Amino acid sequence: MDVVQLRSFIAVAEELHFGRAAERLHVAQPPLSRTIQQFERELGTRLFDRSTRSVRLTAAGQALLEPAYQVMESIRRAEAAVRASDSGEVGLVRLAFAGVSSYQLVAEWARVVRQHRPGIRLELYSQNFALPAMRKLINAEVDVALGRWDLIPAGIGSRIVSKDSLVVALPDTHRLAQAPSLAIADLRDEDFISLPPYEGAVLPDRLRRLAHEAGFSANVVQIAPDTQSALALVSAEVGCHLTLASVARHASQTHVEFVHLENQTLDVDLQLAWRSDDGSPALRSVLALADEFLAPDRE
């Protein structure tokens, strides 16, 4: 049983006339008759009662008609799925993202994808830091990554999707909590709460480098496992914490003030990265939506 046989059978069953069925299928009548005869031989039963005046479905033909419709509909769905996949309308895109500051953007992006490409499923992988997200991307465990990286490996495409800057989180009782801005040198004698200094961790690196440029070594009194924990320690007046303006915009921690850091020379922008040789149509659709809807000039 093949598609040609089923399509021929359905045409004859609906027309109940071999001539009209042949015209509908754009074939000559003799080849259509041979196709039906071969089909009947393979099934071991007649599908049509034929006479010089009429064509009628047999009981076997009646029994076959609905399953034949179902098979042809399944084939149409399969063909449509392939076309949709090739055009980037359906598929799976795996996204790794790092840091609490990217949560809002990921949620917005997922909403845009669902609205404009409902056939694409986003699979999300949250990472504590950007380097593991990049490793997942390099190892093809994910298709796209969001994070902050100083170096982009060869074979990885990237672009900025959100501009960012550094701020200092201070207890609201701190002498500088209401300052419009401050320099890192103003914090020379302060205690700091830092995120773990893992390889590729941007904020611990920025704290070390900025303090070094200002001529001192930051006095880190406690390592927090994540940003929310660090802000809780700031609220408890354990120390101050170098973080991102995007974190400050969405933070809900009480008794914490965020003050802009002056003279910033080190980028902390959020970047989107993907493998340059990945030809997935679904990925290209998702990247196009990022281009259109995720403004790269956020502050």
C-alpha cells in the first residue's frame, strides 16, 4: 500500500467514475485502472464493483475509505511539519542564561517567541555564572546563551542585547547611601561581599581590577553564593556589594540603596551568543526575533 494507490483509490471512491477520477489526478484512465487493479491484488479483495454503466464501492472499499482519509491527512500534516521546520516556524531552541539580571529579559524574549513563533519551544537552562553557559554552548548542549563574557571563543557569534553598568549596593544607613554617585576609591576602607571568584565570573573580576586600579585590595569579608544572598547580607550591614544596574532595577531587597559607580571603563553588557555554524532554521527565527524586539541600548 503506497501513497499513489491511496490517492487513486480516494479519487475513484469520491467520483465513482474512472474517467473523472483520472482527469482529477491529471493521469490517463488506463494507468489509473491498472493502479486500482494492482491495489486490489495486493489487498486480496475487490474495492469496486464495476459495470459498463456504474462504479460502486464494495464493503471492503467502504471499510477502507475512512482509514485512507486518515493516512492522507497524516501525510499532509507531516509535509506541513517539514515545511514549517525548514522555514523556522517550528522546532526546539535550548537557551542557557546566567545571573538574576537576565531573568527579566529571558521572560520577555520567551513571551515574544510564543507570540510570534508559537511552534518553537524554548527550553531554558539557568546557570549561576556565564562561563558554564558558554561551555554548554560550545559543547552543543544548548543552542544559544545569554551572559557577560570578556572573551568570545572562535566559532561563536555574539551581539549585545542589553547595555549595563556597575553600581554599588550599600546598606541604607551607610554614609554614602544617598550619594548621586561614587568612585571605587571612596570604598577603600569598606568591607565587601563578593560572589564566588569562579573562572569567568565578571563581578568578582571587576571588583578586583577596579580596586587594583585605585591602589588598594578590596577587603572581601564574605562570599555569597548568588546575588540575592549578597543583597541580603548588604541589608544586614555586613558590607557593600558591587553589582549591576540591571540588578538594581529589579531588586526587591529592603534597606539597600544602589549608587552609580563613576569612571567605568570595563564592559558588563549582556550578550547573546550562538555557534556560527549552526544552521537551525528555528534558531535563526529566534535570533531574528531578538534583533527585532530586544533593544540593544537598554540602560
